[in-house]
Amino acid sequence: MKARTVVLVAAALLAPAIASAQHRPAKKAFFQGPFEVGPRGGRDFENHAWSLGALARLPAGDKLEIRPSADVFFPKHGKTGWQANGDADIKFGPGGSVYGGGGIAFVHFGGDKTRTGYNLFFGLIAAQPEAATKPFLEFRWTFVDGTSPFRLVGGFTRRIGG
């Protein structure tokens, strides 16, 4: 009887510890704010076009960001066009100040057809990770229809939320 009492008391004392060890942590949301949005401008050197646009930075982990963006192009000769991007990047370097990535590009040169291609880019962020406003400089290539024009882009993002 004494041994059974000791076993029951030990089980009662250990039961909460065992139950808490089996508890699953809550799942994290895919996007882990704060989000950033901002304007950007640039120069397409092959097509001799200036661009104006905007982008969003949506953190999806410590180093990964989803980066939707869109730009309007103003060529020296020809019709105004646009480009929409579904990009992702990986941050590295001190404080995530350097990043690189790529993604899909939808390009409309001003004609009647929208073409699909892909982007490759890398860039530099000139601010501390905790800064509310982050200026950046980016080097981009968009591969579509056998061409890969180089574009230099600069702008800033501003934190919204969290």
C-alpha cells in the first residue's frame, strides 16, 4: 500500500510537467511584420528609359522577404510601358544590409502584349534594421524575350505596423 501511494503521488506531481512538454507551440504567421512600403525610381540603361514605381517588403522569416513591386517606364523614344514583379530576396551582410534575389516579371512595353520573364537583383540598404525609413540602392536585370536590360534603382521604404 505504501509503494502504491508513493507511485500515485509521484504521478500526480509529474503529470503537469509531462502534459506541458507535449503542448505544441502556436504556429507562426507566414508574414512576420512589420511591413515596409515605399517609392522607387530608376534608369533602364539598355532601353534608355526612366522609371517610377513602388514596392513592398513583407518579411517571411529572419532572412527571407517577399517583395511585390511595380514600375512605369518612360522611354526616350517609344510608348510608356510598365512592369509588375513578384520577387523574393534573402538578406545577408551586417544587419541584413545586403540582399539578393529574384522572381517573376510581367512586362508591358507599350504595345498590346504583356510578356513574362524573370528578375535577378541585389542591393544595399543604408540604414540600421530597426530604422523606420530605409534608403536602398538596387541593381536589377529582367530577362524577357531574349534580352536582359540592366536597371539601377534607388528609393526608400517606410515601416508600417508593428
